[in-house]
Amino acid sequence: MTKEEAENGRDDMLIDNPEPQYKELDAFPDGFNSSYLKLYYGWLFPHAEMSKWMAYGNDGKHPACDESYFGRREYSFTLDNDVYVRFKSFSTAHELEKTIKNDCPFKIDIGPVYSVDPAKRHAYSQSGDNIFTPVERELVFDIDISDYDDVRYCCSGADVCLDCWPLMTIAIKVMDIALRDDFGFDHILWVYSGRRGVHCWVCDAKARRLNNEQRSAIADYFRLYKGNSNSKSKVSLVGPALHPYLVRSYNVLSDYFERKLLCSQQLLSDERYENILDMISDESVTSELRGKWQSNRRSNTNDINIVRWEQLKHLCGRKKTPGLQRCVQEIVFSFTYPRIDMEVSKHMNHLLKSPFCVHPKTGRVCVPINPNICDEFDPTNVPTLSKLLSEINDKGLQAEGEKVWDRTSMGMSIRYFKESFLQPLLKSCKEEMEASYNAKIQQSKNSLGW
């Protein structure tokens, strides 16, 4: 297959790999392959629930439904051998499910809803009218832990462990509260990326209809990290006092900084404390702290980080200098504040990995994260392909009416998706649709009465 064929979004590509028979599989070694994926897409992937989400109530059951809505959504598939196919679209949920099961994509990305069917975009472009344009797209955020490599020392790159994962927990807590309280959004889905970060989908109608300028404004609201690995100060805290959003965020950040990261990352150990001293603007304070710490060296103890942090806060507070008090805040923000990929959030036409995909490097499922209990989320214990298939195999025959996923460790994730996210979202969509329909009926009656 040529690169041009792939980019043109051909729908006739299949991964040539016969589906193995369930009864022949007695064990599922760790790994990732198309045979596992076929079983996963056949038994566990929540096709119906994902399609209901993407329809946003446009299911043909109400006269106000837009029956073309579902078919104008863009999907991209990454197939075996890194074949990447964009601008795929599906007129029905059944067609989408059938294609996923047949093509067995290693990755599914979801794009915007366009003004016309993405698969037919070339026909519209030949007409000379520039009518192929995105008209709806969830407000999305992408946060990768690799962007924190200058402030974490346990891992680097795509690696992640329980010592640095609190950085992602902080991002969820800070941003979820702001999206709900500061912007009034209700229908927010947080998803584990499968390897090194988290994705956020804001699905309220007013969020989906934001234009690029409005998305950029919201992304800029969250933008605070402006440094690089060579910068002494990695954040920009302007004004004499913190913005109320930052005050609220600081309460979360400082708590995690002191309880989790100071010790787990050994931020004030003998080898690392100079990084923090460099961020203090008053040389006399820096010299005094350095003197204390050089004369009080201890190794292999966590408490030294807490002791030194309390000394730093006490000395900066004793000076009663606003600049020094701001230094303490800048240190905390620099080491903990969410670092979002701005470009992902600013543009409607950006694609993002679908929830419930399986990451091909780790074999982990991209499961939703409940922001109310995100402290409990463990990325190292996420369901994997081999674990899920083994769980099905171990449970024996399926009971009548039982969902296959309820027999696995993925059941809780799908129930959370359905009950806490999807059902309230669809209820809101139906209410909006009904209100819009009734308003049009009333307007029509009024015009006839006139």
C-alpha cells in the first residue's frame, strides 16, 4: 500500500490474520498482537457505548435529531506496520463496529465533526466550494508526564512509576475543578493514555461548539509553565497577588509537593538542593540556607527533604519580603503545575486517541479515571490485553445476560463510563434537543397566529 492510498482513507484495508478460536487458547502470554486485539474488539471493547457517545443523542428517536451527525465524525486508524489512515467515517454505529472488528486497528483516534462527510471531502473540494470544515469538536487536553522530566528523577521519557504519577493526579485535580467551577462545564471525561499521561474530553454542547480562538483562550487560562530546562524560573506568576484560580490550585499543589514529591523525588537532597536555591531571588537567604545544609548533610533519609523545606519557608517568610514569599510559590508551581500540550487544545481539527484503545507498547487499556478518586488510580495496575483475556478464560462459560466485560478487571471502568459520564451526558443532550424543538414549534405557531 502506498502512502497516498493510506492518506486517502481507503476503507478496504484489512489486517490479514484469522481470528483464533477461543477454545484453543489456554494461556495468554504478555504481549501485544493482532490476535489479542481481535478478541478484545470482539468481546470487550464497548462499541455500543462509544457510538452513543459520538452520536450525542442524534439517534433518530426524536424529530429534532440530526441524522447526518454521526456520519460526519472523523476517525483515524493506525493499522499494523504503522499504516495510518485518516478521514474515515461511518454512517451507522453498526458500520463502525464492523469495521473496527475487521480492520483490528492498533490505535483509534477521534477527530471533529465536519460540515460534510469526511470520506467524501474530495468530491466537495472539486466543486470549488470550501465547505469541508470542522463544526464541532470536544474541548480536549493532553498531558504527558515526559514533559516533567526536568522535575522528576525516578523516571524519564515514557517511563512512569508510582513516585512520579502524582504529577498526573495533580493535573486532574487542578484542571477538573477549574473546568467545572470557572467555566461551568459538567460533562468531563478523564482517560489514561495507556502509557505516560492523561487525556481530558470536555463534552458539553457549549464546549463542542467553541471556535479555535475561544479554545485558545481557555488553554491560555491554564498556561503557567513557560520555562525550559535551562530557566531558573519555569513559571510566570504576574501581579501583586495570585489569581483566585491559582490560589485554589496552590492549595492542591503545595499539599502534594510536601506530602509526596519532596521525598519521593528527593528534591532537597545534597545532590539536588542547588536547583531550588537557584530559584530564590535573595542571595543572603540562599547563602544562609546553603550554609545550614552543607553543615547538616545526611544521606538515605527522606526526612531531610521535609526539614530543609520547612527551613526554606521559615527563612523566606521571616524576611517579610513579597518577592521572597513569591519565590516559595514559584518553586511549588514549577515542580507541580500541569503542563498541557497547548496545540492539542487550541485547534478543532486535532485528533486524540479514543478511550478504551490498547496502547501497543504497554498493552494497557486506555481506561477512564474518576477525578473524585483519582488518588487511587494506579497506572501500573491498569488492565492489559493478556490479563483481560486470561480473566475471561478463567471464568468459564458466560452466564445468560452477563456482559463479558463484567467478568474482567475492565468492568468497573466501563460501568463508570456508562453511569457517571455517558448517561448524564445523553440526558443533557436530549433535554437540549427537546427545548430547541419546542422553541421552534412555538415560533412556528406564533408566526401562523400573526
